[in-house]
Amino acid sequence: MDRLVRANRVEKRASSIGFVRFFDDYPVVPRSNIWTDTGTGSFTDAKVYVVQTSTKVIQRCILMASDPGDLVMDPTCGSGSTAYVAEQWGRRWITIDTSRVALALARSRLMGARYPYYLLADSSEGQRKEAEIMRSVPKSYLTHGNIKHGFVYERVPHITLKSIANNAEIDVIWEDFRTRLEPLRAELNKTLGQHWEEWEIPRKADTDWPEAARKTHEAWWGLRIARQKEIDASIAAKADTEYLHDKPYEDRSKVRVSGPFTVESLSPHRMLAVGTDDQFFDPGKPTAPSRDPSVRDFVTMILTTLREAGVQQGDKRERITFTSLNVWPGKMLCAEGRFMEGETERRAGILIGPEFGTLTKPDLTAAAREAGDAGFDVLISCAFAYEANASEFNSLGRLKVLRARMNPDLHMQTDLKSSGNLFVVFGEPDIGIERTEDEEVRVRIHGVDVFKPSTGEVVSGGPEDIALWMIDTDYNEESFFVRHAYFLGANDPYKALKTTLKAEIDEEAWTSLNSEVSRPFPKPETGRIAVKVINQFGDEVMKVFDIS
Ligand SMILES: C[S@@+](CC[C@H](N)C(=O)[O-])C[C@H]1O[C@@H](n2cnc3c(N)ncnc32)[C@H](O)[C@@H]1O
């Protein structure tokens, strides 16, 4: 208590005493579990997804619960807000979504993102900044740019009652000044005929005081103020420091973009499940002619929706609208759909893929044979996902094969289903392989083929519908390694980024990334290359080429 009094931190009230706390003692407010400031963040973020989360909320959660270099996972990616924020704060991330639309949005959001450059603690600039803040000599140990050491953060003092009470230096300062203050007080009291205690000495001298008293008074106050300054400095020096983890120092001369990341899509998988008759069944099998009522319900629901929605293609005008769609008692095929090709009526065999899982190429082939044998003109297969190599299967004899991807919305209750894009055909990419004079290979993408129900032709659409195409220039038939990536897209999604990076951009490199023609590359050692094309909806197809 004595120390607090000496430090001038105790205030007399009517019938109690109080602790004098200054705003500077702790100029921040700890967060509680009620966040009233996060509502505004949602309005300032540009919305790209209807259920996009405010980055302010995600940022706070990430900063509270992790350190730089940690791994953050969000299994419901949406527009990728978690990845976007994690990337900003130097956290690694994994994010997952069932919707390809979400993944396509997240990919382009990250690709176009730009971030401030925060000073790393483990860097020579960081060491210099730290020394500047702490008024010390910069550390000179070797730095490695390891993000796990964190950033250089702004900090604030955290002066507490406890830290003042425990600060023994205050006694030393007080004692030192006492020996000089006390004689002055005694002299002042004597000259003025007073018995003032220290705290009773008025701040201002009266004009009618004798000259000697005014001088002593001034000298006393000079020392009194000096003592307070020394005590305050001691309090500040001994106080705890709180780091402001949301306020790292920035190097404003640098702009940062997202680090490298990959987007992995569904790999073919099959699983066993137990049916209502307690027997194992393989839900990877097409579900058409089943005696299991739950499976029949699924197919009935899909057919009802297909009858109303038709099949959408990349080019919106080329929708297949059925004039009739009726159950067909096939082995693989479950319905017959009729539609008009100009004046001629055409018949389509319908295959519905598994309710959960991926449609395999053998099943697709079997369905095509069945459709061919039954004299159908077109096979329309509807599945949530296709085995990668199924994407090359486009016809069998005169039978055209259209692979429609079903929207995962179809898993939902009827009233939640949106009406658009429930069945979308993403056609075969139209790709040319060219040789350069140096015996190197170059790939050219012309667009994506679209089936025209009005004429029955397959025509090539332009490259506008393609968001991204990638090449594995040495495909091992197991995994697709992105060795080249090109970003098309009509409304250049990276324009903002390009504008920001104006000074840094290598115009030639940029143009080569926004191109329908690849950079040349050596012939593959495996003898094969693979080209993956992704449209604006996030649908993807892969095509493999033999290059000998
Ligand atoms: C509310 S949104 C997330 C929004 C996100 N935080 C953002 O800022 O954009 C939920 C997401 O979860 C996805 N989703 C729903 N069920 C899923 C599942 N079983 N596995 C993975 N993702 C799922 C949906 O497709 C949707 O994009």
C-alpha cells in the first residue's frame, strides 16, 4: 500500500480509496465471448458466395486458436474464406467441399488474392524492427525465415496494481528524492508558518508569498515532478507486455500473393454398404433396376427431376428438353427419353449412376452397349462423379454418349433443390497437339465440344467457358501432376491482381499464363501427357494423349 501511495496510484474518495489507472496503463481491451463488432465485416467483404462467412470472424478464430505455421482445416470450404484468411496469417490450410462450384470460386479467390507482407521474427528485417521497438541492439544470429517463429507484433504495456505493488525500485527512487524534498518542505513550512504534509502543498504559489517562499516552492515542485516521472518510468519498464497478435508490422514496400496450393478432386472410390435386406451391396454399381425400394426411390426422384429440368450444357442455348421420359426395363438403363432434333424425334437411353460414389468406365461402357443394342441414338448418363478415364468415352459406333454431372443439390429434400443446373453435360475438350521445330510439344485448346440437340451435331464451343486448363507433361497414368497451368475465362478473374502487381509483372510471363496455347515442353518420357480442363462451374474433364 505504501508503494502505491508513493507512486501516486491511490485516490481518496468520500468513504473509500481507489486505484488510479491511466488509459496508457493498458490501452487495449481484452475480447470477451460477445463479439459485437463482427457484423460490419460482412458488409465490407465483396460477396462471391451466397453463404459467405465474414472474414473478420474467421480471422479472430484463427488468431485465437493457432500460431503462424499451424495447420487450419475447414471441411466446408464454400468460397474459401478460411483458406483465404489462413493464407493471410501464415497458417497452412486444408479445405474441403462437396460442391465444385464452391471449389472453383475458392480457387479463383485465392489465385487473385493479395496480402500485406508481415515482418517475420526470424528475418534480419524482423531483428532490426524488434531492436527498434525494444530500443536494443539488433540480434545478429542467423535467420532462416521460419514462419513458426511468428511475426514482429505491435505491443502494449500491461501495468497492473500488482506490478506496481511489487516494484521495489519505487522505494529506492522515493528515498533518493526524500532526502532532497524534505529539507525544501521544512523550509517552505517555516517561511510560511505552515505544517503542510507533502500532499497538502498547493500546486500554485500565492502572489503575496515572499520571494524566498516562492523559490523554495518552485524547487520543491520541480523535484516532486521529477520523482513522479522516474517512478512512472520504472513502472512502465517493469510492466508486462502484451503482444497484439492481430497487429504485425508490415513491410509496405512488398505485396504478397497466395503461396502454392493444389486442388484435388474426387478420386474414384467404391464402397460396400448394407441394404435393407441386411445383405452387402455395392453402391458403386448403377442403381437402375433394383428391387431395393430405397434405391428405387432415388432413381424415381432423379427421373422426375430430369423430366422437368432437362440437361444443361456449357452453352445455355443447347439444353436438352425431353418431350417424354418413361421408365425402361433395361439392365443398366432405367429410362427412355425423347427429344426433338430439328424435326426428327430422337431417343435417349438414360443411365443413373450410384447414389453415393463414382460411375466407373466399365459400367458406362456396358450401358452404352445396351443402348446401342436397343437402337437408341444417344446415351445420357447422369452421375455425381465419373472415374477419370470415363471422360474419354464419347461414342460407341453411331451412339453418342453424353455424360451429365448431377448437382449434389439433388441429395437434398425436394423443396431445397434449386431449379437450375441440376444435370450439366460438360463436353469433350477439343485439344490440338503441335510439334515445334525443336521437336518439342505444344498443346492448343480450342474449346469444349457441345452436343447440339437441335441438329444432333457435336460442335466446338470457344475457350470462354474454360476457367483453367492444366497439363501433366509426363503423365504416369496414376496421378495428375500439374506441370503447366493456364487461366482463361472471359472476365479475366485476375485483373485486380494484375493491376496491383503492375510494376512487378513480367508482361510476357503473364500473357503466357492467360493463353490457349501452352509453352513448348520436351516429349514425355512416359510417352503420355494428360490435359485437364475445368469450366466456370468447376466441372472438370481429363484427356490423355499418346505422344510418340
Ligand atoms: C455455409 S457454406 C460455407 C461458407 C464458407 N465459410 C464461406 O465463407 O464461403 C457450407 C459449405 O459446405 C458445403 N458442404 C455441405 N455438406 C458438405 C459435406 N458433407 N462435406 C463437405 N462440404 C459440404 C456446401 O457445399 C457449402 O459450400
